[in-house]
Amino acid sequence: MPHGFTVMWAKDQCVKLQKAGEAGKPVTVLFGGIHQSAPSLKRAGIESGDVVFPLWVNQKNLYVLTGVVVEELIDLSAYAVNQLGMDPVEIEGRPEYAIKQLIGEKFGYLGHRSPYGCGIEVFLVERSTVLRFDNPVPGDQLSAIRFCPRKSPPAGLLHVDEGKLKSNVSLSGNIRRLCPETARSFARLVGLENSGL
């Protein structure tokens, strides 16, 4: 049975995606890594078939941006060649930072398809709903959100007050595993059908 997870996307990243015209388009790839801005999806235990819900907090509202069904983990060089169509000779033997730089020089900003961070993990996507920046979790439902860590008891979302999220500190920089009922609620919110959650 697949599991649902959340990952927080930074405000500046969301603004860049909006400016690049990414709203209304499906997500084809997710990036993780070793930094707080792109936490490790692999270390969180995300596997093929799991569902990731990127989140954004704006003006104390929590937005579920999309629902993404993960297909497989590949490395950055395979992504550059097989997904972006780069010549293997261009990237053979290059370190990660050089591959990332070469992608930027060759293609410019690719929206959500631009790799970022360090220790880059590339998760290809089986399917996703379209990116939406206008899809907040209703304020009266924030207190019902539950996370189910593998080795700890279920926990709620912190810093909720009068239907607003006063701080996103409990979401930033880490991947959170959702309890099944919350994962299903997020799937309904974004219109992700037949996710198996």
C-alpha cells in the first residue's frame, strides 16, 4: 500500500514557478538532496507508488500544490541524458555541480524540471495533478492534519491558531509521512484519483 508524504517548497521557489508559467501544468520530476531547501526523499523512505504532496505556506495559509505519484529514483546524469536529451559525452565524468551548471547553461530555467540543491536526488513521476497555487487547506481542517512517523506516535500540525498556520517551522526542511486519513484528504483536495492511499 502506498504512503503519502509532504515536502515544503520555499516561497521563493513557488514565486519562480508561478512567474515561469508552471501553474496548471503537471509535475514530471521531484528533486531531493541534502539541504533544507531540498530535503532527502530517499532518506524519508519514499518508494515507487508513494504519493508526495508539495506544500506552500503563504500569508498563514497552507496550500497543497499538487499530488505526485512517484515512479523511480535515478541519478542526475541519467536525468540529463534520458529526460533532457543531453549528449552523454557532454556529461560523462562530470561532478554533480558541473552537470547542474551545464543544464542551466544549455536550457536556462526549466521551472520545476531545473535541478537544485546538493546531493541531488531525481525522482521521476508516474503521474501528478496540475500545479495550483490557489488551493488552500480549509482553515477548519488544519487541526485535523496528522503525521505518522515510522517510529513515533501520530502527531498534529503545530502552530495552528484560529484556522491559520502561524509558523511553518514544523514543515520546513524535512519530509513528513502522513497518516492515511490525512493523505486521502490531501488527495481529494488536489483531485488525485485512484492513488491507492
